[in-house]
Amino acid sequence: MSRDVELQCRCGKIHGWLRDAAPDSVNRVVCYCDDCQAFLHHLGRAELLDEHGGSDIVQVAPSTLSFDRGTELVTAVRLTPKGLYRWYASCCKTPLGNTVSPQLPFVGIVTELFQQAPNAPRCDEVFGAPRGGILGKFAIGNPPPGSVKPNVRLLARTIRKLLGWKLRGKAWPHPFFDRASGNPKYPVTVLSTAERDALRSLCGPRPARA
């Protein structure tokens, strides 16, 4: 059964909703890539990574995600000039969603965003358990089972979701991009090579220790 899920940033200034959430309507994965690790280190939120450096992410259709308060605090960073747009709350550094472009209709949301609202349900209850891990070659320590080699079943599911969302018009309205121009609605910065290299040393598979 689908449900509307309330979401908010850690300090509560940004608030919104995910509509019609259910295990069959989203794709939940754990990503171990060094870019996801670097993003959370950049925000100073490395505590959101699991023991192997994984980010618990729910991929949703853009039109199902909306914000009704605090959008003036939304901003984004790109680790490279052509990297993902990684949206976050400038007020408290809560990750809000990862996107490629408006042409690829998905938003990947770190589950932290769903846990801050009052009386928030457990993510497993709403989205089901993660369906697998990806990019385990970047994991810290021993990669979790099944995360290194391509997961064909998970990849096929992801492609079906993206195609279905695009064909059913779920790319718009988009929470982060303007439909008329295709441009980001909110400020975006791009890390310098030096900034990115500094973050690399903190990421798996063998992160530097303080």
C-alpha cells in the first residue's frame, strides 16, 4: 500500500513530502561509491555512512517529491563540472537528493531525510529493505557480499523504473529544475580539483586516518 511520507531536514527549516511511497514505487540501494562518500564528508556528515562507507539511498520519481517550506535554503554541489547535482540544506547540511539532469528522471535520496519528521516511520516499513549494494569496489574494508560485481537484477529494475517514470510523465514537475529552461532552480557550486582531491583521501577503500 502506498502512502505519503513527510520529510524534513535535520533542523526542520526545509520541509516536504514524498507522495505515493511504497516498495514497488521506488528503488532502494546502498551505494558505496567514493563520490557519495566524498559528498557526505564535504557536508561534514560522514556519520550518515555505514561501516563500509555506504549511503542508504531511495531512488524516486521527481514528480513525487516536493518541498513546501524552506526552499530558499536549498543549494547543491557538483564534485566535478559534469558530476551529479548533490542537493542539500544549507542550514544544517542535510542531504536532500542526488540528480543527474532533468532528462534522467530520478532523485536519489539519502534516507536521513525521511527520519527527521515527527513520528517518522521506519524506512523498511515504507520502502522495504535495500535491494542490493552497488560499486562495492570503493567500500571500506571488505566489500559487502554482492556489491562488487554488477547486480543484473538490480540494474534491470533501475532501468525499468527510469523508463516507466519517463513514459508516465513523472519527470515533471521537478523539485530541483525549472521545466521551461531546464536549469537548476537553486544555487550550484562546483568543487575545485584541490577540494575534490582533499576529499578523496577520506574515502574508501583505504581512507586516510586522522
